[in-house]
Amino acid sequence: MDNASPKSSNLQNNIAIAVIFHQMANCYRYLGNAERFRAIAYENVSKILHNMQQDIAAYATDISTLDAIGGIGKGIAQKIIEYLQSGKIETFEHLKQQVPFELLDLMDISGFGPATLRTLNQQLKICKKEDLVRALKKNQLKNVKGFGDKKIEQLQRALKLYKQPDRMQLKGAEKIGIAILQQIKTIPGVEKAVLAGSLRRKKTTIGDIDIVLEAKYTHRKKIVDQFIHLPSIERVLSKGSTKASVLLKHSGIQVDIRLVNRFEFGAALLYFTGSKEHNIKLRSIAKNSGYKINEYGLFDIKTDKRLAGTTEEEIYHLLHLQFIPPQLRLDNGEIEKAYLPIKEPLAPNKFKKNLLYAND
């Protein structure tokens, strides 16, 4: 089945369970070769749920109905029903106690496989990303077997800790960014691609290039594989199903891509455009309004219902703000100037763009 944007908030069930099963797969991968078949099974079902166009709850009348869906066995069907009834899966809760769970988020980044993470945990007692960052800054990995200079540099780059070359001037970076963007747009399956980060904010100097891509889940692996083999790519730093990082030939500049669904695109573009200070202020405003905001969308805190995320404009508007152009997103008073004189947020499709700030 083709991946599609949800037609209702009911598909939040699919997304939530798919994320849990992906995390369970990572737990089983970390536990070793004896659990590899469980890891494969949960990862496969995670993909099935991501691609479904109907709420999985419609099939959850009993185990046999779920079991009839290709790839979902009776054991996993029981866990789907358990989540729909209770909001959690006990097996997952127990798994999290058996592994350094906070560290496993790194497993989606190339170079942070289960063997690497087990070594870091067992030899350096690293249990989360922050521990690894500190260890890298203190150069503690150099004496660990299997962690040579190249491996450590790869980990540093993946975590954005590697000392970058001199920052590029905006004009030169824009030229390079537009060129790589044009190459990306020719890759089959890429529905939309936009420059983000400091380049979109038009900062005077640029450290790296961030690009947000809209693509269906089923196309992403092929897109990443073709991206890392573009003729302008010098070296692959990391790759996964939703992101990749590379170094470009000649300039040596790093390019990071992030692949998202249509209904996440605006939220991802907002998040990865920054600046950090602007994003923190938006999260604070969202929290005070009973919302939470991240790179996947704007959600109601109590119900976890997705309220916005397809465009940046609808997110700003639900926060009572006019659209703020990227170059102004510095937490330098631009948010205070953008408040709309309304008591209740308008529906996302009714916002106006011809206000204080014009769309970029």
C-alpha cells in the first residue's frame, strides 16, 4: 500500500504504534543476534503501519482480523490491541529496562549500530546521547578497541561535534545549496525539497546546508541511496531511513537531508530552519496554549491530536501569530510583533498572509 497523509486524526494510532514497534526493534537489535528475528518482525510491522491509509483500530476487533493483515502475526496483533485498549505495551516497558534505552535513538544514524552502542555502554558506561557527547569532547574513545580516528570523526560529524572548516559566505553557500537542491529534485519519489537552516535564514556565514524533503515512506530508502551517490558527493557521513549527511566535493561543506511526510513538512521546515532561540520561544508559547510542538507537528497536549504541521503558516496561526519570514527568526522581538489580535485560533485554512510579515 502507498503511504498517504492521514485524512483524520485517527491515523495517530498507526503512527504511535509504528514508532513503538520501531523502538522495540532497536531494543531487540541491541540485545544481539539471538533476537534478530524479533527485530526484523517488529520493524516490518512498523513499516506496514506507517503505510496504512486506514486506522489500525478498524481491524482490531479481534486477533484473527489483525492476523489476516500480511506481516502481522498473532503475538504482535495482541500488542496492537493492548495499546489500543490501555495506551501502552507491557513488553515494551520491560524491554526499556533491559537496554540503555535513551542511547538507542542513535541507532538510526549510520555508524551507531548495536555493536558500537554495546561497546560504548559496556566499556564507558555511556547510557544516553549526552554521555557520548561528553566522552567525545574529553577524547575518551581513543583508547577503546575499534574506535580509530576515522570512526571517531564519523561519530563527531553525526552528532555535529566535529570542528567544521571555515564557514562559507552566504552568496557562495546559496550557489552550492541551490545546485544540490536541483540535483535532489530530480530523484524519483521526491515530492518537494526546500533549503532550511541558517541558509534559509540568510545568515551572513554558513556552516552547513540543511534540506527538508517531502517523500512517501515507501520511497525513502531509494531516495537516500540515490542521494548519497550523486556526483557532487565526496563522502557519506551517515544515512538512515529518514535522514542522511554527506560532505560535498571541492567545498567540503556538509549537507544534511531530512525526509518527512506531507503532513509533517511544515513542522519539519519550521524546526530545521531555526533559529534555536526562536524555536524555544515557540515551544513555550505552545505549551502555555495547551499545545506541544516538534518537528512532526503541533499537537494537543491532552489528546495528542495533531492540529497542524502541513505548513509553517498554519502552525504560526494556531499560536496566534502571523507568519514570520525565516530571516527574522532570531528571538529578537519578531514574535512579539507578530501576535494576532484574536482571542481564539482560526482554522488553519482561514489564515491570511497579507499581514505584518509577508510570506517568503
